[in-house]
Amino acid sequence: MASTTSIRGGVSADVVYKKSWVRRMGPTGIIMEIIKYVLLIGLAFSFMLPFYWMASSALKNDDQVYTYPPVWFPNPRLWSNFGEAWTIKNFNQMTFNTVVRYAIPATFGTLLSSTLVAYGFARVNWKGRDALFAVVLATMMIPFQVRLVPLFIIFKNLGWLNSYKPLVVPAFFASPFFIFMLRQFFRTIPLELSDAAKIDGASELDILFRIILPLSKPALTVVALFSLLGCWNDYLGPLIYANKEPDWTLALGVNGLANTLYESGMKTMVYPYLMAVSTIITIPVLIAFFFAQRSFIEGIALTGLKG
């Protein structure tokens, strides 16, 4: 293959390739490519528009928020809204509750338990394995609302109300959805690797932690991100089990901020302050996805390759 820097008859190879590509595509193909990218740009813009509106509304005062036609570029820009809104409620404590007391332990428990169960369904042969896996998948059809009251009664009898135990402890008993995802990925790894390790005397746990998991980083990244996002955005769980204000998570704090502003008579700044806090809360999610997007997309693509 000729290098793109080589010259033939005074014309570079990449120019020759581009001309041949244009000839292969033809007028209809080029038009379709243009339409495709226009649609993709339009979809990207439509996805980004709500984020822009949220961030720009955080810089407005009340008059700019409710002006028609909408004000797309705030003037003046009230950057102080971010600091003022964040300090009205104890959002630092809520961040600690969300990350340290809820998201991190729940994500760790989900990864550990789901990995062990998925490995058992994917790589270990035992009687009744497929039938039990079907039962596990069937539990995904039970809505959370159906389980809500029985779980509440159980946790009440255990004395776990007003704590994070009902939110964290169940994560150590695996999630059917994540079991399915990890099982699908584990089945794409050649069995010869496990057989070679068994010949060397490795146990199933050795194979899992020394061979399977290092090869499963994309799938584990997907599980970790889904679990973290679920905890980060969870509103109903903390509302039921951790409803005292010192135990509030960020999702509860946003709702509590609106109530506090109404009660304190600051009704004119409810919307800008809510948008300011929502913007701050959204930024860590965007950063996490930005740095993990390659593994995330790879893991999503590979978890369904083998049934």
C-alpha cells in the first residue's frame, strides 16, 4: 500500500484515494452521506440543548427565566447563583452521603456479587444451571413497586429504617440485569484459558480473579457506571429509607431546596437556584462518562456477542 506521503506524478496518495472514494460513492452516495451527518449533528444538538438550557438558566435571574421569547444568552450572567444555591442546604454533606455512604459501597457490592453469580452461570457446569438462570431473569419482570411494601416491612422488622442498610446491603446479593450482562461477556472468553489454568492447579476463584476479571474490564466498567448512575440519581430509595435531612442524598436535596426557598420567601430564585444545583450535580456524571466512554461502549457492544 502506498504511503499517504508518497508522490506519484505530483499527486499525493491520499488525494488519489479521496478521488477514487468520490467515484465509488457516486452523487447519490455522497448526498446520502451528507444527509446522514446532518441528521447526526441535529440529533447531537437536540441532546445537548436541554443541558445548555439548564446551565444557562442557572445564570439567570427570575425575570430572564420567564421571559418570552426565551433568553438563550443570559445578560447579566449571575455566576453567584451557583455558590448561593449550594450553600442554602448542606449539599456538601449530601454529596458525602451520596458518594461515600451509598454509591461506592453499593457499587462494590453489585460488582462483587454479580461477578461471582455470573461466573457460576457462565463458566461452571452444574445440574439445573440453565433453569435457575431463567428464574433469575424472570425476577427482572417484577416491578419495584410490587416489592416495595414487602421490602419495607422486612427492613422495618430488622430495624434498618433511617439508615443506608436497606440501600446498600441488597447490592451484595447481585442484580439480575448485571448477572445477565456479565454472563454474556464471560461466555465470549475462550474456555481453553480456564482449562489451562485448571491443569496448573488453579481453583475456580483463582481463574475468576486472575484470568477472567482482567479480561473483563469493559464489561465491569459498564456495570460500575450503571450502578453509580443508579445510586447517584436514586430518589425513591433514599426518600423511603433515609428520609431524615442529615441523611439526605443529592436527589433529595434538590427537592428539599425548592421547599426551603418557598418557605423562606425566595420564590423568585427557585428556578435559577434549582438549575444551578442540578448543573453541579450533572457535571460529575458527564466527566465520568467522558473518561470511561471507550470502555463503556466496548462493554455494551461485547456483552451480547454470545448467547
